[in-house]
Amino acid sequence: MLTKTFPPGLVDAVIDEAQARELRKRSLPARLTTYFTLAMWLWREQGYEEVLRQLIDGLVRGRAGRGGCGLVRVDHQDPCPAGG
């Protein structure tokens, strides 16, 4: 749902415009942190752990249905083309 409403390319453009791109590769890259923040708003009645579980569950399902294009890959390589 999040990637359909806010495609990775759009999220990346906003991150770049805000000059909020991470300088080093982190466990939670800027793109994933952005989606996590949006997810916390959507599931605001849930705790952080439940929101993260739902987000990761969506990532796994999204990858399976989109040929590997999710929010972020474990090896930090961009899984999506610039257009999202």
C-alpha cells in the first residue's frame, strides 16, 4: 500500500531534496525510515514493534509479487529503478 501511494522514486526524490540521504549505509536507510514513519502514522494505535512487523511483512509480500523490488534490500543495493 505504501509503495503504491508513495513510490520509491518519489520517496528518494523527497529525501534528496531535503538533503536527508544517509552518508553511510545503515541498518535503516533513509527510504526505509521514511516508510516506517508513514507506517507509524497509519497504524498509530500499534506499538513500534508491531508497526515494524507489519512493514516488514509488507516488504516480503511486495518482493514476492514484484520480482524483488521492495523498499530496501539487506545488502543495501537499490532494488528499484529510479522511477520506482
